[in-house]
Amino acid sequence: MEVITIEVGPLASNCYILYCQNTKRAAIVDPGAEEQSIINQIQRNKLDVQYILLTHGHFDHIGAVKYLREELNAPVAIHAEDADCLNDDSKNLSFYMGMDIGGQGTADIMLKNGDKLYVGDITLKVIHTPGHSRGSVCFLSSRAVFTGDTLFHGSIGRSDFPGGDFKELINSINNKLMVLDDNCIIYPGHGPVSTIGREKVINPYIK
Ligand SMILES: [Zn+2]
Ligand SMILES: [Zn+2]
């Protein structure tokens, strides 16, 4: 699996393009903004986008969904409990930030815990990790996990937004992420990459 990272938007959200070297099939994770940079990478690497995957519904992760779906004709997948965020500026928090991202359409695929998605030779498993938002999910491949705003390098996501719950967030991290292999690479929604093993040592929220 190859991973391209593009930092997008005013909150420096990480948009990831993951792809299979053999088939050039790809998925975009969290296209928060800057659709043209994302399209440029897709074209430069001649990728065939199978899915637009959303770790959750906050505006800084979904702002380029509408444009990319139309441009790439790829289905948009989000957990059912965050699906309303796509067309609701209060739920996706853009209203509170004074930046209306506009309607992003409706979800094509409602994700649930344990779902599997296939991108060429890559299998992605959906892990429901509520706490930052009700419908937060992580996408797990054989050697990496895309954690959205659930888990960061040395920190964790906020739980004070509507639908957030600190206890639930800690439970999700400890019971569903810290059980993964220590070598598993963490691709977070903001900031630098890490590994599960490293977070066990440096992350003050993990015990
Ligand atoms: Zn968020
Ligand atoms: Zn975010």
C-alpha cells in the first residue's frame, strides 16, 4: 500500500490517498479542502479512485467531498451516525467556525463496525471508534490505521463537540486501537504519523 499525504484547509487536516501499486486502485480518506491538489495527485499517479472514505463528518474532513464525487464518480462512505453532517452546517461544525462549506450531498455507503472495503489488493476494515463524534471510524489495513480525529501523535481528539464523549473516546482508543500490532502505522487526521507502539509509550491519555 502506498500513501500520499496532503495537508489541506485552515485546520491543516490530513487528506490521504492510499493506493495499491499493482492495480493503481485508490481510496481518498478525508478530503477536507483543496480539491485541486487532490485531483493533481490522482492524475500524476494515474489512480483509479474506488472510494471517498470519511473518518467522521466534521467540516475540515469533508469540504471537498461534493467536488471530488462529481469529478471522480466515486462513492462516498461514512458511518451512519455522522452521515447527517454532510448536509448540515451545525452538525459538521462549519456554522460555528463562520465558514459555510455548503451541502456535500448524501452518503452512498453507510459504514458500520467490521465492514470490509477492497481497494485493489488492499483490504480496509472499518472500526467504529465513537468519542470524538458518534460516527467516528478508523480504517485499518494490514500495516496501517487511519484514525481521523480519534487518535493523534501524542494526543487524542476533542470530545467537547456535540456527540463527543470523553469516556467513550478513551474506551475506543484503548479497546479498539491499542489492541492492534505495535508496528501498525497511525495516519491521523492532523499532525505527524506515529505507531501504536509509540503511542503506548508517549501518549498521556493511554494507559
Ligand atoms: Zn473532527
Ligand atoms: Zn479534524
